[in-house]
Amino acid sequence: IKKQQQDVLGFLEANKIEFEEKDIAANEENRKWMRENVPEDSRPASGNPLPPRLFNDSRYLGDYNAFFEARENNAVYAFLGLTAPPGSKVGEHLLTLSL
């Protein structure tokens, strides 16, 4: 999990994409928020959803596997719901990353 979290954070930071990090290990409210905002069809069959999970505002985007696949297909901005301005890598919305 830690390696996946670092991978997502590293990508966002390297591309100067603004985001808000929600630490679910140290904050019960963040953990509750993440669990409530992950759609039923994206939850594991048993147990709780594990981080990292990505959101654009409160809209659920996906887990690490979805992020990784989008990155591999050069479609990460579309996945994140952002427009990559020409010559810039700054997005328009604040992403939330539950860690």
C-alpha cells in the first residue's frame, strides 16, 4: 500500500497537480469519509476499501489499479477529470487522495 501511495503522490507532485491528502490511518473522520464515498460496486467483497483511493472533489475516481492503468495508457488527466492545459500540467480541480 505504501509503495502505491508514494507512486500516486510522486506522479501528482511531479506534474504539479494540486491535491489534498487525507490520511485515513491517523484520522477516523478521513477513514469514515473514504468508506462512505467509495461506491458499493467498487468495494471489496469483504472488509473495507483499502487506500490509495482517488476522488475529484467528492466524486470517486478509482483505486490504484485504475490510476496505474490510466497512466500506462497516457489517459491520466482524463481519469482524474482534469484538463491538461497546453504547455502546462496544472489541473482545474482539487483532487482528494485517501491514504
